[in-house]
Amino acid sequence: MAMKFLDIIPNTPVDESPTIWLHEETGDLLIQSYKATDEEVRECQEIGSIPGHSTDVPDHEAIIRLPAVMLKYIPHPENYGEAASAATRA
């Protein structure tokens, strides 16, 4: 597996460390961050996504809250290679 550490929120306590990694082969991002609150999950479910799509969050998924400061660490396909770029277009 070709996992690459991208960054962590600076100056976070040892037990609070929103972190982001890139899977270089697929272009997928792996994000450790804060769980959405029950209220935030309910709001997401009320808004929904596309017509006819369930608003339930399956056990193998989660809604996380990514602090705005972390957005600068999200790579753009042109910055991490053709294989990952192709994976994001698929």
C-alpha cells in the first residue's frame, strides 16, 4: 500500500489530532477527524443528497467534521501523480 502522510492540525493535543493521509495508488484520502454530532448528522439527513437515496449512515461509514484549516492539506490531482489522477476520473 502506498500511503502518504499529508499533515495534521498544528498544535493539537496528543489525544486530539485531525490527520489526513493520501493513498497514492487510488488517490483516496483517509481522514481522522472529529465525529459529527448527532445534531449535525440529523441536519445532513434532513438535507439529504440525491432523490431516492437513503439518508441512513451505514455502520461501515461515518459522517466526520473536517475543520476548515484542514482543507489546505487536501491535494489536487495534478499534485500527486497520473495514477491517482486517473483513479479520481474513474
